[in-house]
Amino acid sequence: METRIALIGIIVETPDSVESLNAILHDYSEFIIGRMGIPYKQRNVSVISVIVDAPTDVISALSGKLGMLPNVNAKTVYSKLPSQ
């Protein structure tokens, strides 16, 4: 199975979506290498970065599900490293 390393950048604009977001991330936990979240209290948002190593279709599905959550924006950056 060919995999790629990717970074998913997430901005959560309201706390209402956090439970759904965490449930989705839990579903994909086998592919997650690391995660960092920072609350930005001055703007009342949370910024989360998730690093994954997974097949391209899995990364796309995860990013798509996150992006469909209300008040959540997600963008993905893929590494150019060859798969192992």
C-alpha cells in the first residue's frame, strides 16, 4: 500500500463542532502521526494541525469529512516524498 505524508490544517470557528471533529479524527487514528491544537482566544478560534501517513484516498476522505463540518475549515498539504 503506497502512502503519503500530509499535513491537514484545521481552523475551528465555534466550539460546537469540536466533538464531531474529535470523533472523525479518532476514526482515522491509525493514520495520524501527530496532532497539535492551539486555542486562539483573542479571535475565539482553535487552530489544529494533524500530520498523517496514509494512502491518498484516505487522506482525501479525512480532509473532506472535516471540511464538511459546520464552522470548520480544513486544507491539506501533501509531501513530495516518494512512498515507502
